[in-house]
Amino acid sequence: MPHLWLDYCQFLMDQGHVTHTCRTFDRALRALPITQHSRIWPLYLRFLCSHPLPETAVCGYKLSPESAEEYIEYLKSSDRLDEAARHLATVVNDKCFMSKAGKSNYQLWHELCDLISQNPDKVQSLNVDAIICGGLTRFTDQLGKLWGSLADYYICSGHFEKAWDVYKEAIWMVMTVRDFTQVFDSYAQFEESMITAKMETTSELGHEEEDDVDLELRLAHFEQLISRWPLLLNSVLLRQNPHHVHEWHKRVTLHLGRPREIINTNTEAVQTVDPFQATGKPHTLWVAFAKFYEDNGQLDDARVILKKATKVNFKQLQLWQENYDKALRLLRKATALPACRAEYFDGSEPVQNCVYKSLKDSISTFQSTKAVYDRILDLRISTPQIVINYAMFLEERKYFDESFKA
């Protein structure tokens, strides 16, 4: 009858008879079948935790595996953090463990990371690097917090150089804006705290030239970090989608006033973006690259860029310099009949093979324009609107027979 034992033990607890109560709980466990021990343990553990009996309480929790989370909290409260961390590590690696509090495996893992990173001097029996790095590969959607935990571990251990290395690596490894924001804010806060500590130490011990130089370097590094925020954020977005045309344009803008960086960024952009996977219009990258050279008076370089662009699987032509003769020659070359005709709407064909059927208009004389219209009709790629445009074009120039014929 477990109810009778529970009522009796509760009565003894209320009387304050510690030794008698403890022995009665032991008698209850011996008298009841093991299948009913789970009815006794919650009250027994509550009794043990209410008195300074740490060793007995630890033994009790070890005999009650279903109370694992309570056991961990008890170890934390009794400052047995190394044992708490080891037990929590066992729990997070147990795939069959079900949290009574409804915590997910990630929440338990994060508790473990917080525990070992905030108490490096008390948690000695676990390999912190291996645990947190394991979390980085296991929980790829929560990298920001895990990188922060690893940095906190080194900060609390006094290994500031390693903490800097962790932050720098994290900034170039995270893939989401949320993780980047968490890492960057933590990094900036760390830098600020180091500067504050340095200033306080310098003021207390007196100014020395070496200290002043070190402080100035730290301040310069902090200012540089803050100023690089937009560029670092842009890097995260490009790691998410390296074919995002707008983000490449934004990156070029962030380098405004630094020609070498602009050239390098434009070069990287046109080499990286795949036209078939691009978000946005990839030809604008080539156009902007050529425009940069044009704005700086390097027309030959601009032509080289545009010539290279014609080899890519799309076509783009701009009449910036109003050099119409060259533009027309390029158009004629582009629309010349290839050796083997291609289907215009065949997606597997390179765009260069289909340009000769393009319906784009251009600048030309009456005869050459008429020849272009006639060729469009011959190629059977005209639309009703093109036919009407051709007829009106002829009518405006008093070629009424030709217009009627069209």
C-alpha cells in the first residue's frame, strides 16, 4: 500500500524527524515492489533536498533516473558543476531521453554550453572545444549562440586571443543574418569591454607610452569593426545566395572611392554569378563593370569587358558613346545567320545561337531597316505588332505599295 507509506513519511517530515524519516523511506523502498518505487522517489527526493544531505541526495537521484533534470538542477544549486555538466552531457547524447519539462535536445545542449562556457574553472572533466564544435555541426540553424558560447568559454578562461580568433572565424562562417547579428553584437561588446578594462587599468597605474599605443590600437580596431558592419552583413547575404545580383551591386557601392576594391568585386561578381541561377538581371553586372571603366575614361577596358560579356550565355549591348557605326556592325554580326539554325525558344541552346532571331529594334537607315523587317518576315518570327509597325513605317515614307504588300 504505497499510499500508507507516503502518508506516514509525510507525517514524519512534518514532525521534523530527519533520521527517523530517512529510515522510514528506506523501509518503504524495501517493502514495496520495484514497480512502485516511482511513487516514493519524488517525495523522498524532496525530503533530501530540503536538508543539507548532499551525498545522500546524490545517491537518491542516481537511483531515480527519471528525475535526471531535477538531479542536474540540484547539482547546480549545490555548486557541483563538474558533475552537473557530465550528467547533462550524458542526457543530451541519449537519443531516447524525454524531458519532463518539455525541453528539446537543442535546449538541453544550449544549457550544457552555457554551463561549461561560464564556469571553465569548475568544469574540468569535459572537452569544451569538442562539445561546442559538435554542436556547430549538429545544430546548423543555431550557430550564433554556439559560437558565442565558445568565445565566452575562452573569455572566462582568460584566453582573450583565442576568443578573438573564435569571433573572427564565426563572422566568416555564419550563414544567416540572425546568427551574424548575434555574433557581431557579442564581438563588439567584447571589444568594448576590453577597451574599458584597459582604460581603467591605465588610469589606475598611471600613463605609460606603451599603454597609450595599445589603447589607441584597440580603439582603431573597434572603430574599424563597427564601420565594416554593412560589408560583413553583405558577405553573409552573398554566402546565402552567391547569385544575388542586387547584393553584388550593393557590395560595389560599399567600396565607393576605392577603385581597386571595386574592380576586384566586379571581377568576382561576373565570375561567380551563374545566369541560370541568378536572382535579378545578371547582365547588369557586366554593364556596371564596363560603366565603371567608362566613367574613369578607360574606354578600351570598357569595350574589353563588354566583348567578354558577349561570350556569356546572354546578350547585352549599350550605345553609351553614341558610336552608332560600331553598334550597327555589332548588331549585324550578332544577327548573322549561323551555320546551323537554332530554335529561338529552345532553352538548351546558347543564347548566342538564337540572337539572329531577336526582335529588338535599333538605329539604321531606311534601306537597312526595311531589309531587317523583310528578314524577320522570312524567318517567320514576326508578330502582328511587328507587321503593323512595318506597314506604318513604309506608309510614313510614301511606300504605299510596299506597305500594302507587307
